[in-house]
Amino acid sequence: MDYVKELRELVGHRPLILPGAVVIIINEENELLLQHRTDGGWGLPGGLMELGESLEETARREVKEETGLTIGNLTLLDVFSGSDYYLKVSNGDELYSVTTVYVTEEVRGTLTVDETESVDLKYFRLDGLPDGLTKEYRHYIEPYLRNYGRR
């Protein structure tokens, strides 16, 4: 996240528009992988785009860093942006996120928790998502549940 750190040195806490990507990873049992983040909430693996990356490259890099998994084919689910996706984080930084949500069922590797960003990684049944799933991640998952989650 060197790019964002460099921007923050220039603009301080002022609002930024930051693009990123998250991935809905579905296993063979039709369960969804969630990441228990160090901030206490559950969410999808993903993060912010670096200079020169495509959104798909961002999704692949972030999933690999945060879960140890290598993902295959990605299907674009939706893009979320606007005033509903304004955040003010604990250090005072403000941002408007533009988040691209992808779906994949193609994963290789062994789940590995990146302890700098995660407490746990766990697959959940689609009808049994945890209470600690944050509001924005619920918004990201809802279109999947409506369109594909009832197989």
C-alpha cells in the first residue's frame, strides 16, 4: 500500500477516491470464504489497487497475500461506489471506496492466515454468515446471494 501512504503524506486525512477489489470465493460445498480481520469484523479478502495494476490483478494479489490461495477464473459481479461507501478510519483518514466485486470457484493452495491483516479465515454456509460481517461486505455479497446463492 505504498501508493496510498505516499498520497496520504501529500493530502493528510482529506477524502480520497480509492479503487479496490474483493473476491467472493466459493468452495465445492457452496460455502463462502470470509476473513476475520484484525479490526474485529468479518469481510471478503481483497484490498486497494496499486499503481499499474488492473482490478483483476489487485484481486489476485490481495487474495494471495491475505489467504495464501491462488485463484483462477474471475467473474465480475458488480462495482460499488458513491456516498454509501464513504469511510473514516480510526486514524482519521477519509475515503470513498470504489470496490469491484469478483466471484470465483477456482482456488488452489492451502489457507494461510496473514496475521498482520487477519485473525482467521473460514468458509461459511451461505445461509449462516456470521453476525460480525460488516455492512459494506453484506452489500457486496447480497447480489451474489440473490443471483447465484440458491443452487
